[in-house]
Amino acid sequence: MVEADFTRRSSALYEVVAAARSRAVEPETLLTALESLRVLREEFATWEPELIEAARAQGVSWALLAPALGVASRQAAERRFLRLRPTDGGERTGEARVDAERDRRAGDRAVAEWARSNSTMLRRLAGQAGAVEGLDAEGRKSADKLNTALGENDVADLLTPLADMRDHLTADHLHLADRLGAVSEHAGQVRQDALDSRRRADT
């Protein structure tokens, strides 16, 4: 059905264009054709990032995508995708989306490096928090997630469950809650410092 509708609209547009090249066409017909073209263009704009994302999910590299997208490099291909891809952050322009993605990556890298440099402290803290007793059902789920992350190789994966675990600690564990809060605050400051540094480098 979608393919048939697309073919119908494309054929109708082509007929108007062909007619406009050889003879006069009524203004109403031209306006209708231009409106249909706008709708198709907007549809194409949503299809491209979907196809790129599907290709990436199948393991296609940015280097292979570049010629298919008509750009010269893997960096240009990724940049095109970031410009087109819709985001949840409210960025209204393609450049804003690119900047937002770069900010996110810079922050993630800095926080991950900080976590790995402090892996012993974070793992010890996670072990203490994951062993807390007397939690309610939600708190127990949070502790289970923390213990699962503790078994993974990347210590940076502990930061989110550590922050979540803090919300489930009772008055009996105020000191531990304060330590978890300090870790979250420090990780947030590391992220902000990385963003500030990246933005200064761009100016």
C-alpha cells in the first residue's frame, strides 16, 4: 500500500513537471504539485536516518556508508547521520544535534576514564552498597542491578546503579548514602569539565 501510494504520487508529480516543461500549467496544479513534493521530501528526510541506523545495526562501517551517502569520508557520513537523526534533547538544528552528540561523547569518555582510574574505590563502594540488608522490594532490585554491574569488566557501568542505589538507603546507612552522593556529584563535575573543555576548544 505504501509503495503503491508513493508510486502514484511520484508519477503524478512527474506528469506535472513534464507538462510544465512543454506547456503552460494551471497555477493550482503547480501549487498542489509543490505541496506533494514537500510532503515527499519530508518523508525522505525521515527514511535516510532510519536506513543508516539499520545499516549500522547490521555492522556496516561508516567508511562503507560514505560513498552511498555521497560524502567523502567516514566522519562526514557520521556527521550527516547526526544532522538528520531525531533526538530527545530538543535540539532544533542539525548542527545543534551534532554538538549535542559530541558533548555526550566527550562527557561519557571523561567519566569512564575517571571511573577506571578510581576502580578500586568504586568496586569497594559497590560491594558495600550491594550487601546492604533490610531493603524494600525496589531497593532489593536496585541492589541486584548493582551486583550484576559489579560482575562486569567495565567499572564505568557501576555509576548509574550506584546513583540509583542511594535513593533506596534508609537512615541506618546515611554515611554510605553520603558517599554514593559524593561519587555522583564528582562524576557530574567531571562530565561538566569535559564539556567546558570541548566547547572552549571549539571557540
